[in-house]
Amino acid sequence: MRRHLAGQFGWLFQALAWATPAAAAAAIAYLQSYRFNDFNYGSDGIFFVRYGQVLLSSHWDRAFSNPAIQVGPLQLAFFGSLADEEITIAIVLGVVTALLVVAAARAAGVRNAGLLAGVGLLAVVMGLTRMADRSGHPADVMLPLIWVIAADQARRGHKWRAGLLIGLCAGVETWGILGVAVFAFAPRLRDAAVSTLVAAATALALFLPFVLGGHFEMLSLVWKVDQPSLMSMIVPVGTHFGWALRVVQAAVAIGAGVAVARALRHSPHAIWAAPLAIVAARLLLDPLLNWYYLAAPKALLLVAVTVGAAHWTRLRSTRRESFA
């Protein structure tokens, strides 16, 4: 009877698996932002709104004239276009985060509608869908989930889709390009190379107009090592950390992702483990450790738990059938 219902209404269950978390995320964002006046995307978010408005103005070439702007043009355009719609920003970011959690779990092989809906709702309950607007940095929760989806596309041989996804990630925040490591899942080396070229070309196309505009100062920023980052336990607090070290950090993170992807390529957990390795290496070598950085590993661990639950459910079903 249960199988009959699942077969007859499977499309409905799948639709609800996506719609239920999205609706819950939207409701929470609306209630907390409007009814309880709890909208706050921090000083960074306000900063991005201001320069997003610059990007959408006739002075667009000055959008990256301030070195502190370390996000991509896609994020600036989003914040700038909704400058006076704080509640809309909160709702959109919440819904997109919930959908990405579900999409990442599905890309990792989870097909059970109940588990998909559950992981989306769990993201809402844990507050992950509110982290994006509270911090002003939606990339920290969203980009690692997109890497999981890109990894699935690469594994299926969809090299152009995988490359485009990672290139667009860089357009949200520059470190999104670290996702090129998931191209190690591609069935052939040539496919991985094509995906890498597509990702690089997409990222370049997004930033090149601003570079040519003559006011691109993103690469002139120098960070300072601060507590409680791991780097602050290795080098003195206040040590300068420039873009040269960012390149080293990126190389280590990409190497970690590739190594895990190749080592676990036959495991059902590889598709979330490789992005987690990228995130872990990046955070371990980062001069800062802001509270919203932890959204990335939390989101990936949600996917991991769901994959494990799906595996356990399949084993339990197989055992029941064997005893029947």
C-alpha cells in the first residue's frame, strides 16, 4: 500500500520536499524581519548595499574602488537592486538557502522525499537560512552547497554546467573559485580541464569590466591575523596577510579538495566530503574566523547526515525485503 501511494503521488511528495522548506524559510524571514523587527545584515551588508547601488549607477566602474569590497559583482548587484527592500532580501536569501540545502542533498544521491524535506526544515530550525542576511555574507552558507551540485554535474560529465556554476560562485565571492577542486570528479581529465577553463572564463568575464574601468582596488587589501583564528596561534596577532598568502591558501584548499575527491571517488560520501575538505583547509589557513564562516561546514554536515540517513534507510528496506 505504501509503495502504491509513493508511486502514485511521488511527484507530489517530491514537490513538497522542495516547497515545504522554502515556505518555512520565507515565513521565518518575514516574521523575524517584519513582525519582530529583527532584520540586521550587519555593517558589511549595509556596505555592500551602498556599493551595489554604485555598481548599478552610471559610476559602475567605481564599484570596486574601495579595497574593503571583497565580494563579487553578482552579490553587489543583488544587494544594490534591493537596497530599500530589506525584508525582500531576507526572504530571498532564506528561500534560496533552503532550496540549495535540498538540492545539494539530492545531488549527493538522496531521493527520499521525507529526508529531503527534513534536511531543508532542519536548515531552517538551525538558523542557517537566516545566516545569509544576518551577516551580509550569503556566500558562506550557499557556495559550498553549490560546489556539491557542481561536483554532481562534473561526475555526470556535464562539464559546461559544472564550470559555469563554479565561475558564478566566484561572482558572488572570490573564494567561490576554490570549487574548481570538484572537477576531480569528472570522468576524464579533458572534461575537468574544460570545466576549469569555463569557470575561469566566467569569473574573468564578471570581473574584467571593473578591472578595465581603472578603479579596481580589490587586490590591494591586506588583512591582519586576528583571534580566534588558527593562524593567530601560529603567528603573532596583527601579522599582515596579503593576496600573495591568499593564493597559497587557495592552492592548499584546492589541493585538499582534489585529494579527498580522488581518494573517496567510489564512496557515496565523496561528493560532500571534497567540498568540506576545501572549506576546512580554507578556514584553517584564514587570518580571521568570523562567526558566519562556520555556516559552510554546518551546511555540508547537514548534507552528510542526510546521505547517511538515506544509506541507513536503504539498508533497512533491503533487510526487510530479504526477510519477507
